[in-house]
Amino acid sequence: MPTIIASPDDESLAELCGKLAARAERLDESGDWPTEQLRLFADFGVYQWFAGPEWGGQAWDQESILRGYLALSGACLTTSFILTQRDGACRRIESSTNESLKERLLPGLTSGELFATVGISHLTTSRRHVAKPVLQARRIDGGFLLDGFSPWVTGADHADYVVLGATLMEGDEATSLQATGEQLLAAVPSTLPGVSTPPPAKLVGLSASHTGQFKLENVFVGEEWLIAGPVENVMLAGKGAGTGGLGTSTLALGLAKAAIDFISSEASKRPELEPPRDGLLREWEELEASLFAAIRNEPKCTNDELRGGANS
């Protein structure tokens, strides 16, 4: 049995990264869901990083989590990206005031027995401006009816639960429903009647993340599954991934470092690669410093500038 990773400096993290890297190329080529890699996360205790000890977690601080993500994304970007979505779902659940929901889900999520993901991008991107919200909720006795879809859900076809955001509607369905301005978040079981997951989108990259639509056709979601809301701007209630929006930049930097390391290995045989390698490494070190300065609330640049630099 692998040793549980207790800190980002733990030698077991390097062991896990080696196992992920050995499987990464085959994963990208096949586009298959990374069942084995996600099991390794459970074996090494990665899911414990994000949850409190009352749920079996280690409650790593945010700097430690980002250091973990840097290492993991350099080994396998796809599996690390899936982890960020799972982390976001778990943190939304843990930040809820719905104690019975937390007791029901968090122990299994922390151990790796359950898999949850998020479907909330439509509340924060351009889709929030469309005349008809893509995922609507109507209040009925005992809960809500959810109708529509979430367009971008990572691992939708493998999730036990999807943390979904929906816009509350009111009025007569036979004539017209109007948005109230309030939203809700709920942990929706994938087994509920009316839930379906079309085949995931074929992406340029990260196809093995199985990111695609999560559809709901008048699905009854009882109040026991409610995480937050209905309130205005429900995304501001509680907390999400807890890294200040820096997760995407961290994954990009982890992948970039893996590429720079590859150039370094080639430079030992081709000295002409040393100057560009050195330039890239200097830029990477500056961005890494900016990343951790942001976590310490001592920003050297905006998060958007950091994300742009990391992606570049």
C-alpha cells in the first residue's frame, strides 16, 4: 500500500508523479477516463488534502495545495485538471450549512469512494447573459424541479454527484417563466430520473477528462441536496476551489515546467538549446514567484496577468 502523502515535500508525492507520468502518454492517446490514475490519488491520500479532519482529511493550506498541483500537473495534466473540478465540488459541499449533506457525502469523497464534479460555469461566463437561462429551477413542495443543462461538466458521465448551479424561475410554465434574479447550488445525484449525459465533447486536448453536457429534464431535486441558495449571486456564497482563481495558472505552470525539464534533458546533447531553455526557466521562476505571492496576498501582478503569462 502506498504511503499517504502528508505534505508537498513528501517523497511519496514524487513516487505518485512517476506513476502518473508513466501513464500520461497512453491516456492522452486513448482518451479513456483515467480510472487507474484517480485510484492512485485515493491510494496516496490526495483527496485528503482538501477536506477537514472531521471528514477524514488533512486540510492542507492553499500554498501546499498549489505546490501539490504544480507537481501533479507536470506529471499528468488531464488527471490533475479532473482533480481541480473534484476539489471545487468538495469545497462547495464542505462550505455549505447543510450539515446532513456534508455528513452524507464528504467521508466518501475524502476517501475516494465517491466522485463529484462541478457544473457551474454557466453562472459565471457569457451564458449568464442569455435571455433564457440554460439551467432553470422551479420551487415545488419539498425541493426544486431542474430543467435544462450544464454545458461544461468534467467527468459528467462518471460522476456520482454534480454540484450544479441553476437560476430560480417563477410564473406560469404554460405562459412564460421569468428569472427571479436568484440562483441555487445543489449536489445532484447522477442517478435521479431525468438525468442524462450525452457523449463528451471531442476536444483538442484533455479529451480524457470527458468534459461535456449534463442534462436534466424536469428533475426533482429535494431540499436535502441543497448546498446554497436560492440567493442572488450564489457563487459568492461559501467558497469554491479556495485558491483565489489560481488553479488554472498552477496547472499551466506545472505543464510548462515539465516541458522545460524535457528541453533541459535535450540540451545535454544539443548545447544550442541552452540559451532558450535558460530564458524560459527565468520566466517560469518569475511566474512561480508571482503565483505564491498572490496566495500570500502580496500580489506582484493581477490574476489575469498571471494566467496569461502561465498559458504563454
